[in-house]
Amino acid sequence: MVNCKSMLKNHIENEEMMEALHVLESNFKRDNDFFLIRSILREYVFDLHSAYEDLKNYNGTNTCLKDITQARILAKLGYVDLAKSCLENYPLTNIPSYQIDSEGVPYTQGIVYTSFDMERMGFNQFSGVVDVPQDFPLFDSLLYSLLVLGAHYTLESILSNSKNDSSGYSNLIESLKKYDELPCAEKLEDNKQEIKLLIQNIRGWLSVDEGLLLQQLAGQVSNDAKVVEIGSFHGRSTTCLSSAIRTKGSKIKIYSVDPHQGVFDDSNSLTHLKRNINDRELDLYIEYIVAESLSAEKNWSDQNIGLLFIDALHDYDNVKADFEKWSKHVLDGGYVLFHDSVQPGVNKLLLEILNSNNEFEPLGLRDSIFVLQKTGCINKDKKSFFYQYLTNKVWISIIG
């Protein structure tokens, strides 16, 4: 048994999860934590539904780890609100150090907020966090969260009240002031509660702050243009985009392109999408295109898109094809937004765009959404900065 435990540990440390699963199932089925451990291993190989079933069969005493694992799995499946509810009894701050991982992320609500881009550490209201002391347990995580969200004013205020800025954020903020042209998070704060209520209980991965950005940019699209989203699932982004059109009172349509072919074992995503849109009385602003992205593009002949949101398959080949085919329909001054810009395939394409001469100018990053605008402006210094920003060289050289 000792050798089996050693084998299991070695496989896990070497990230050989299928081998670890084999050892676990062959030798530890009677162990009190068998279902919990198997759930974690299955989650790692993205067998999420089986992992969730294991948790339901677990009757052991490690309820904290069970709740945290359940929250992670639900968040990965897009059930964000349910994921948060699993952690209601656990504190966000002042938690024992053993509950913080190597990156400083707390193993409670931070699992959902930081690991899965959902409202970043839970600091939804920026007022009141300015006087956070440097000995606050999650001080560095808070700074990073505010930076990613674009809460630059608050970040500056915290840094100005700090005795020293050993992490180098001040230098980065100065560069962002020069190059970042997206609205700061504080300017969008008044609409946060509206977006939270709109997307509440809609399955998906778009965070509230990302929804705020979509709403803001969609509201800037001219009345004779169109808004296209590639990938809609249950409608978190669709809801945010169409809410801007309703507020604006224009006749712009949101063209929702998605084949609805059972992502994450959900063959009813179109039904869920239409129900969510109907429940929020946004039907008037939506045109559903149930088709593969490139098939839909073949029937699009005009250059009339004011905002293009790319959030379909994230592998390099597919996201590149989506961009190359659809971006030619974007108007001068129109926006192109990429969700999950930290995903390898999306990130690789963005780096190629930033490293070449083209008509798309980078505007900035908010949470996981990276924004380009078709301006024809080629500012090599600006593109170089955002290239470094996305490759993390900025974090290494400036933040350390």
C-alpha cells in the first residue's frame, strides 16, 4: 500500500493524471476519500460531469475541499452563480495560510473569482478598498485584480498610500495611461448592478466586468451598423450587447451566430438562449443565426459591422479563421473583441496581429477580453507594448 501511495503521488506530481486514476481505482476504492480524490483527478482531465458525480457520492469529512472542488467544477461548466453559492460559508479574507495556493489565490471564493475570471476576487465595489494596508493577506492579489479589471484610479490611490511600490505597478500604470484607451472600471461602476441582474443564472463564462465592457462598446456603435457575436451559448454576452441597444433606443440588431451543437453536453443551448433573451424582453434586438461561423460568413456580403465579438472555438486555427473571414466586414472605426485572450490559441493569434502591420489598433485588455479597433493607425510603440503585455514580459520585467 505504501508503494501504491508513492506511485499515486509521483503520477500526480508529474501531471500523469490518467495513470494516477488507474492506480487510485486499482488500490484505493475503499479509502474514505476515494470519490473526492477521483473527482479532483477527473476534473483535471476535464471529465467534469463524472467528477461532479463523484462529489455527490462522497460522504467523507473533508467538506471544505469538497465544496471548493464543487465550486471549481461548476465554474468550469459555466454555472457561476451555483459555484458561488457553494462558497457562501467560507471567508474571502483572513483565511489560514494553508488555504492559499502558490499564486496567492485563496482556496475559497478566489477559486471562482480569480481562477475563472469571475469578478476577480469579489472586489465589486471599488470605493472602500483604497486604504487597504500592505500587510493585508491578499494585497498583491488585490493589486493584480484591480489591474486586470482596469480599475486604474483605485490602483493608483492604493499605491500612493503605500510606503513603497516594490512590485513596480506604478511604472505599468504610467504605460497604460499612455496606451490603454478602454474606459476604466470605475467609470462603468454605476451599471454594474444592472449587468449582474441581467446575466444572473445564465450559464456561461462571461464575467460581470466583461459584460460591462460589452455593454459600453455596443452602445457606441452607430445606428447604421450591426453587431455580430460569434458564439453565444446561453446568452450572457448576447444579453449584455442587446441591453446596450435597448438603452440606446436604436434599431441595431445583434446577430447571434452559433451552431448550438451541444457544447459541454448541452444540446438545448438554443432553447436556453431564446428563453433567457425572452425572459429579459430583449427579443426585439436579436437575430439568431444557427450555423457554423464560416458558413454564416459566406452569406454576409456587406461591410457593415460596428462591433464583432469573437467567442467561439478557441483553438488557433478556428479563431484565426473567424477573425480573417469576419473582420473584413468590420467598418472603419469598428471594434473587434476577443474573449478568453489568455487561451493559447487566441493569445497566439493576437500576438500575430500585434506583431504585423495591419489596420487594427489595440485599445486594451479588460479581464479576458482584448479589444482592437479598425483605425488604420499603425503605432509601433503601442503595438509593441501590448505585445509585451500579452506575452507576460511586462509582468516579469516591471512587476517581477
